[in-house]
Amino acid sequence: MCVSVVPQIIKTYKTRCSDGLSIFYLIILMTGMSMIMLYALYVKDMVFIFGNGLALLLTGILVVLWYRYRSKS
């Protein structure tokens, strides 16, 4: 799951269009990942920490791309 957004990042970057992305979905996704990250830090599980850290970073990149290429209409 941690690299599942890579194809969407590539497509959004190449087309410079984020019309198909839902910011609400991305925010809910990042909220859930943040909660899982807090739990992983609490139990000190390095696999979960690494995986969720990578997933949060990539989803954060997608949010930045959404903001940068959103329609201003």
C-alpha cells in the first residue's frame, strides 16, 4: 500500500491536471495513515513506521500536486 499512489503521482505530474483527484479522499486517507503511524510509534514497530512514513510522504506529494495543478474555476 505504501507505494500504491506512485502511478497517480506520475500521471498527475505528467498531465499537470488534478481534476480527477478528490481532496476529501486524500485528507481522510492521510488522517487514517497518521493514526496508524501514531500506533506504530507507540508499539515501536519499525516495519509499520517505515511503511506508513513512506505512504504519508507519497500521499503528501499527491496533495501538493493537487494543490499546484487544481482547476481555478
